[in-house]
Amino acid sequence: MSVRNAILGLLAKKPRHGYELRVAFSAVVGDVSWDVKPAQIYTTLDRLEESGLVQTKSDIGEGREPDRRIYAITRDGRNALKEWFVSSIPSEHQRDEFYVKLMISLISGEADPAKIIQTQRTRLYQELHDATAQRDHYDAQSELAKIFLSDKVIMHLEADLRWLDMIEMRIESIKKQPLDEVEVRRRGRPRKGDKGSTYPPPS
């Protein structure tokens, strides 16, 4: 999620103080998915203002205190928000740190892949337990959106656990397959007479 665009969306509803934005953001996303710090909110607001997407005014005259400054979306900000709404969101599944760790353990021989898988499985089960408990804590009459978000988290965790089971069953087959190695090319001008060299150029 883009904090930048979420802030624009909240300001599109009405102008707000920075503190109000943080409270509103937390209310929308809940405490299961995104922990945004006050400093991140104000840093993002400063960048939005520099880009002309928001403007500020003060309700105390001078506006020297950031928490007393009121932020409002501009026309350019609304246009940027509309572009966000009509665009798709790329998934982050291709950038998986656990996958990288597992592959490096196979290459380096410095760790047992089976133990790495088991450690990750234990963590995922704990996260699944926590997410399920959090979902069951929500009130279906007033917090249905948060329940839906929790369900999404739970389904991803369950899919990750199934993927670990699949990897664990085939880890020995993976070990037997050659891993791609990039050919390192010599830097600089080839020496005279090297095979394949075009220096000096043919006459």
C-alpha cells in the first residue's frame, strides 16, 4: 500500500491535521497490516506539499507547529489520486526473502535447508494463530472490512504453509539440479591475440 496515496484519499474526504491523518489511516487499515509512524506521516506530507499535491494552512495564525497545521488536497493531488485508483497494484510475491535464504543455504552449504524450512513453518503457524485470533476479535456488525482483510492475511499464510510442504518434499530433487551461474566477463580491452578478440581489427 502507498501511504502517499492513502493520505491523498483521506484528504479528498476533508482537510485534516497530521495527527488526524494518522488516526484515520490506522482506523482504515487496522492493526493487522500496517504500522505507520507519525514521522512517516509528516515526511510524506512534506513531500506531497513540495510536489503541489497538498497545501497547508494553520488554525493558530503562524503555523509553526506541524501538529496544528491543516492539510488539504489540491487539484493536482486529486488527479494523482484518480490515477492511483485506475491503476493495478503489482504483487510483491516475487521478492521473497525466505526464498532467497533457502537458495543461498543450498548454494553455500552453510545451513541445513530442512531446518530453515521448519523454522519458517513455525513462524507462519504463529502468525496464522495471531491473525485468526485477531479476526475473531472483530465485530462483524461494525468491523466487517477488517474481517475481510484478516481473511486475506490468513489465506496467504495458509498458501505459504502449503508451499513449504511442497518444497520440503522436493528439496532433494532441487539439490541435484545445477544452479545457474553467470559467466564473469573480463573487464577492459582484450589483450592482443586473445581468442575471439577483435583487437587489433582485421585488415
